[in-house]
Amino acid sequence: MLTDYIQAAMRHARYEMIDDRKPFYGAIPECPSVWATGETLEACREELQRVLEDWIVLGLRLGHPIPAIDSIAMPPEKLEPIDV
């Protein structure tokens, strides 16, 4: 389920060029605050996936709702919240 969710989210990623030393910018609109930059498009994609994975894990641990993407949902009961 996690792999399917990540793959679906990455299909929703949008990329653009920005004026920066890492000119490739990517974000997943359905996932607030999930964005990355990279020196190449592939580096940006790889970083974006790492950010997405961290965002999912942290959201589940903190009990935040994770939005469904392409009818794939992450049930909040999968991970117990922890004190941070």
C-alpha cells in the first residue's frame, strides 16, 4: 500500500525550472509542504520522493490525515503517534 501511494503521488508531481543553483523544482500539489530542488531533473525527483516518504511517516506518527491520491489512502492507524 505504501509503495502504491508513493508511486501515485509521484505521478502527480509537477516540475518547473527556477533561477537557482539547483534549477529544477518539483512539488506534489496534494501533499502540502512536499517540494524539492535538484541540479538535474532526476536529482529533483529522487529528493522529492525522499521528502514525500518522510512527510508520510511523520504525518502518520503525528496522527495527521494523509490525503488520498488516485483512491489510494493511508490509514492513520498504521503507526502509533510518538512524543517529539
